[in-house]
Amino acid sequence: MAKAPVLTPRADDFPRWYQDLVNKAELADNGPVRGTMVIRPYGYGLWERMQQEMDARIKRAGAQNAYFPLFIPQSYLTREAEHVEGFAPELAVVTHGGGKELEEPVVVRPTSETIVNDYFSKWVQSYRDLPLLINQWANVVRWELRPRVFLRTTEFLWQEGHTAHATYEDARDYAAHIHREVYADFMEHVLAMDVVAGRKTARERFAGAINTLTLEGMMGDGKALQLGTSHELGQNFAKAFHTRYLSKGGREEYVWQTSWGSTTRMVGALVMMHGDDDGLRVPPRLAPIQAVVVAVKDDAAVVAKVREIGERLTAAGVRVRVDDRADTPFGRRSVDWELKGVPVRVEVGPRDLENGTAVLVRRIAGGKEPMPVEALVARLPEVLEEDQALLLAQSRRRREERTVEVSTVQEAAEAAGTGWARISWAALGPEGEAFLAEQGVSVRCLVAADGSVPESDDQPGNVALVARAY
């Protein structure tokens, strides 16, 4: 009799498969308040690794970490009209505190542009104070109508960068640098995610921005997911909050600003882009546990050898977990590690001990390979890099195979049922974009004819990338 699958097959019900995997791989649970989530240790371990990798890149870009309050006076949001209009449906507002009605309601942070600008206006006095480059790691609250764990939750974790510059060009170039050297580099080289870098249309732009740069990834079901954005804010917030500086020429000028962010949504993207019917597949460069060394049987000599191998691999720079649990059957443990997507299992049993070998089980490439224990230290780092490259190649192949060139709006809408469509922006335009929106399809971004990020919405040759999205 065939063994019943642990997860709902992706081809049968992709959303159910996703929920099954998040639950059974012990990534997260639903919180007690609708739309909230409890991130479990293994899921939080993935987020911690993401934080570490991005934080290093953010600091290389010159930004420093700070922290701003969770509660924001409601009046702050009304200073920038487009911003408040964009966020109004998602706001959580506190009207009572300490048993009394508050004199002014406070908003639970949906994003920090307003409060950051209030302080930037105090901190920036002269051109010598610029550029001011600040990042914070925090939680935010946006009241989601259709929540889904990691992808859209009422409360989520993120980083948000906020900067002030002396000129438009400096701000523009910094937003592009974050887009390219922080987000795109991290997603491709650590998450092994094929992403398309592009420019948002006016309809899809961040509320209050003059330009939004985005990175879009194709999930396993052909839908798109926005993975990170970098915004040029122009002088909109500077004028609303009077953030000015004295130039070298002695003139008082408004600063030019950027903001940029990425969230725990990336954990959901990791599941949907790399997961399969057996569970998660974690890119080795990201994985909190790159290799688990498993004792096949509760045998003292086997356990000793497993621990020895674990120590040797750890000394070689591999992130290792030793699994010598005697009270859990080997088959159950193997399934659990498959679900969690640990890149490599090193299995050792009594026969392996006699032969001086171990079995190398590869989660990403598949297959089992007996090899001498002495060869493990040299071979394992090679395997991890091979499998890192394989995940990226697989995600790129999926996008290429499921993206079609179309010439009409109707063809774009039809193609979005199974994947992505590319259509000339001149042929689509804002009217075609509005029509697609009525069908539940959006323009994910604009790309230049050569695949680069266009300098403007109306740059000749722009192509619109069209898809259904999470």
C-alpha cells in the first residue's frame, strides 16, 4: 500500500499545500487575533538568517540602525495627503489608554515615514548633516482583510530604511543602489530566487512616492509576489514636515528622500518558490541548519561517530545539527528533516560504522550517496554550493517557461491565468492596466527593452510584466 502523502500535493491545491507546509514544517501558527501569526523557532531562524545577510548589506551601503516609536500621532499621517489616503483602510487606531480616552488618537505604526520625518526635520540643519541614512528593524500593523501567514498578516516584521539627501540625483542613485546591491544581491545570491527588477507604474507606486523600484518573483503556481521595494520620495514628506537644510551657498533647501523595505513575506516566498511535495527546500547559504547528522539507530558507537562528524563539519564552517534522538523512530526523523528542507542529511548506521562510511542525502538535488567519512569535510561544501546554484537555476527556468509574449490586453489577461505575460507598455497603457485590474490582474512592473530598470514610465520600448499576484 502506498504511503499517504504528508502534504496536500501542490498540483491538487496549492494554497492548502502552502498552509500544510507552514504548519508541518513548524514555521508558524495563526495568532489569537485574526490576521496575526506566531513565528515558531525554525521559522524565526530563517528570518534571523535573512536579517543577518541583509543587515550586513545595508550597513555596507552606509546606513545605521535606529529605532522609532510604535505609536504615531494620528495628525502626523494627515500631513502628507497621498500617504494617508493610501494607508487609511489598513490603519489600526488607538483611542483609549490607561482607562481614559486619549486627547489625540494614535496610529499603530503601518510604516514610519511620518514619524521619521518629524525627527529628520530636527536632526538636519546643514548640508554637512547629509546624507542621513537610517534603517530600523521593527514590526508594523496593517489591518489585512484577507490574511495569509507570512504573505499578508495584520502584524509583520520588517526592515525599513529612510534617508535624506541634498539633491534629487543623490536620492535617486541611493534608492537604486539599495534596490540593486542590497535586495537583488541578497535575493539572488542568498535566497537563490530569480527575481525581475523593475519600476512600478503610477497606479502601483508606494503612497507618497515619485518612483518605486520593485523586485518580483514567480511562485510555484505561476503567481507573482513582490519581494522588496525601494522608493524615491522626492520632496513630498520634506515639505510636509519642513525638513530643510542650509546649502553650501547659504540657501535653505528641502531635502530629497528615499524609503525602502523588505518583510517576513520573504519566508512565505521561500516556501512557495522552492518548496515541493515533500516540504521546504532551504537554500544552503540561507539555511540555519545546512547539514543534519543523523544516527540511524540507538547504538553507542553510532552516536559517538555522529557527534564526531558533527564536530568536524562545524569546525569546517558548516552549520550543523546532530540528531541522535533515541526516542523517535528514524523514519519519522527523516520525514521531519525533509519537511524542514535542511539541504543535507548525513546518515550513519551500524553498517556504515563498520565500513567507515556515511550516507549523504541531498534534499535539493535528490539522491543518496555513500562516501567515506574522511571525504565528508571536503565534499560537503561543494555539495552545498552545487545545490544553491541548482535552486536558482530551477526558479529561473520556471519563470522563463511560464512567461509569454503577448500583444493585446485580452491575451495578457488570459496568460496571467497560468503564469506571467509581457506586453508593450505603449500597447497597454493606464487604460489597459485599469481593465486588467478589474480581472484581478496587475502590472507588476515595467522593464526596459533590454531587461534593465527604465528611467521613466514613458521610456520608449518599456515592457509591462503582467500577472496575478499574492
